[in-house]
Amino acid sequence: MGEVRLTPSRVAAVALLAIGLSALAANAARPFTLAVSQFVAPSFSLGDPPLLPWPTPGEAAVGVQGIGLVAASPGARSLPTASVAKVMTALVVLLQHPLRPGQQGPTITVTRQDVDLYEEDLARDESVVPVQAGEQLTEFEALEGLLLPSANNFATMLGVWDAGSLTAFVGRMNAEARRLGMTQTTFVDASGFDPGTRSVPADLVRMGEAALDNPVIAQIVSERVADIPVAGRVANVNQLLGTDGIVGIKTGNTPQAGGCYLLAARYLLDDGQPVLVIGAVQGVQTLDIAFRDAVALLEATEQGLVVRHLISRYQIVGEIRAPWGADSDLVAASNVDLALWPGRQVTVRLQVPRLRLPLASGQQVGSLLVDVGTRTYRIPVVTTRPLPDPGLWLRLTRTSW
């Protein structure tokens, strides 16, 4: 057989062929981007907020679970919280020693020092629950004693049990307050009896929402009575519990603080949608006045909420378009009806992650995110038409995409 000789022209041709094949392979492998368009407004609000009945004198704030703080009386000053501070005590204890509904938790043995503390608090006419050395309380029972009859001695006892010392526990309370965005709050004790424990109503509303997000705290503050070893049956000092929709959460009353009330009420809006409204009142003369002002504030807030139908099921909310012309509308997979507060901005974002083709008709490809205050609602979005892969030939021969 004759020898095949590679002439310069043949070498050049082979090289050009190799380069061409490499270019085609690279072109076929080159990624492309699907364009996503949003067809619903990215943000809106419902106009001016309603006027609310702020206490005078005194300070107050109100929020809605899922929306967050909606309004506060102007010029709020940091004031003593009284026993409302015990809500943070419960939150911090449950951070370190979490319970699930129905659990009693670990046992706390009452010490001689705990009895001495009880006697000292009793002599100062503080709110207390009797204890005996050697008595055993579950964590849940101790929290009931803290939040229902509002035992100052239980606040200190729980703090020392949780953190090893009251100083360390108060440090944890302040750290949790910062995490919750309570920027005008300072704790110096676990019970709130010390007037150096101070806050503003807006911060207390944030604390109340966090507390009611904990099912154990939500359960306890809704109880009218509880049975505790040694003390026997104790009653909830929240006298309005169960009236006007009120489901909790904590009263406070000292000579320095006056009447303080952090409360939550559950209402049904016109469309039957449940809503939880949280309010806080500080700096009024008596607890009875705090009760009156807080209920008026919550009722006005409930009346000011607006139910808005935002998105309908199968509504076109966006589009996916391929660079070679194929496209598919994107539709919401469910209705969206929300309680909104006038004047608060709502944002709407179509979120579609990087996709791999082909896509089937009716396939979920992302979500419509509706941001309302502190909560984000996530609505699945699906395609209306299939979006096929472009195929090898289009990938090889494309020039622009």
C-alpha cells in the first residue's frame, strides 16, 4: 500500500476541520438564559392608615401577627414595664430549655435560697407564690407560676436555674431583646419589679408576637387557672382573658410603672379570616385604665384592617421566554386573600430559579413571594404550556443566544 502523505494543504484542512468541530461543540454546550417577566405590580399600599385612640396620658402601640408593628403613639419614652417583663423571662427560659406542647420538662428542686427569696419578696409586698425547700416543680409548672399569678420569686428562681446566676440570665434577656429588634428596651431583673427594667410599647408588641409564636407560652397565657405544688390552685391575673376575643398575654402594675398591659385578641374579619392583634399600653395610672385603653386600641385596629383579594388562582403573573422564541405564561396555583393595614407597603416578587429544559405544562417553576410586614407568603407558580429543549441542531447553529 502506498504511504499517505500529509501535504501542508491537507494539514491545514484537518486543522480547520478540528477547529470547526470544536467550535460547534462549544456552541452546543454554551449555556443560555431564559427571560422571566413579572406581570403583577411589584409593590403597593392601600392609602392612609386610620386614626387610632392613643391613651392620654400614657403610651401604646399595636401590631398584627404576620404584619408586625403597625402603629405606635408618637414620642414614646422608655418606661418601666412592671411584670410584663416576665414574658421575656419565659421566652429566654424556653430558648435554653425548649418544650413542646404537652411536655412538662425537667424538674426544678426548690432550694433554701429560693425560700429565702420568697420571704424577702413577700416582705416587700411583691407578687409571689409560696414555695417550700425540697419542693419539686416541673419547668412547665414554674412557667405557669411565672405567667399566671405573676410570681416575682418564680422569675428569679427560673433565671438562676436557667443560666446559673441572675446576672447571666439578665444578659440573655437583653441579648434576645436585641435579636428581636427591641432597641429601646433594657432588662435589669427577671421580674420587672425593678423600675430600671424599661421598654416602649412598640418593643413590647414585638416581644408579644414572638411569645405567641411559641405554642407553650401561647397555651399558658390562655389558661384561667393552674395547679402548682404547695401553692395549689393559682389564677391568671389577666382579668380580661376570654372577653372581647382576648387570648392573653400579661399584665403589670407597680407604683413606679403604673398600669401596663400587653394583650392579644383574635378576631374574625368580614371574610371569616382570623387575625391576631397585639397591643401594649404603658404609663397609665392604674391597671383598670390600661385594660380600658388597650381594648379600645385593639378594637379600632381590627376595624381598620382591610381584607384584599390580591391574586386569583390561574391568574397570569408572569412569563418565561426562551431566546429562540418559545414561551409559556406563568399562573398562580392558588388564591391569595390577605388582611392588610392601610399605609403599609406590600411587595410582590416573582422568584424563578435556574431551570433545566424541557418544562412540562402545569409544572411548578417557582413562586410568587408576597411580603407583608414580617411575613412572606409563598404562592407556587406553574407553566401553562410546555417549553421544550431547543434540540441539538439549534444549539449547534445558533449565533446570538
